Amino acid sequence: MWEILEHRRTWKLLDRLPLDILKRYEKWKDIVRLSGPLGLRQIKGFNDESLRGEWRGHRASRLSRQYRVIYLIERERVLVEVVSVTAHNYRKK
């Protein structure tokens, strides 16, 4: 089982998400808890991919055409840290 940590600012973002995106995010978390990031790659709808540039080392999964969840994997602790759920704007802030 994988552990999922959500950054403090992620909680604030989740309150403002549309309900269908929030449900998709909860489904994403269920898949990650059970089978980790490898499980996400088996489901084509999430289009899980590694990021480049400023976000090197992070990964992103598609929740919809517009929304992405950006996360970081720590293998030593079997941990997925959710950095942001964003409307497809990958610029670091």
C-alpha cells in the first residue's frame, strides 16, 4: 500500500474544484493507494507522465482535459506527495 500526502495548499485548491473533478481525484487516490504510480500508467485516461524543465522529478496525471494532479514519488518511504491539483498551468509559483 502506498501512502498519499497532500500539501497544505492542495486542500485549499480542492475546495474550489468542480464536483466531477473532485470525484476523479478521489478515484486517482484510490488507484495510487492500491497499486502505486504503476497502476496509473495502466489506465490510459489518466495519461500519467513525467514532467520536464522546472518540474523535473515530478509527475502529472490527467483528471480532465483541463485539470492535472502534479505529484512527487518517494520510493524509500512508498510515498506519493501531491503537490498541486491545477488547471494545466505547470509554472512553479
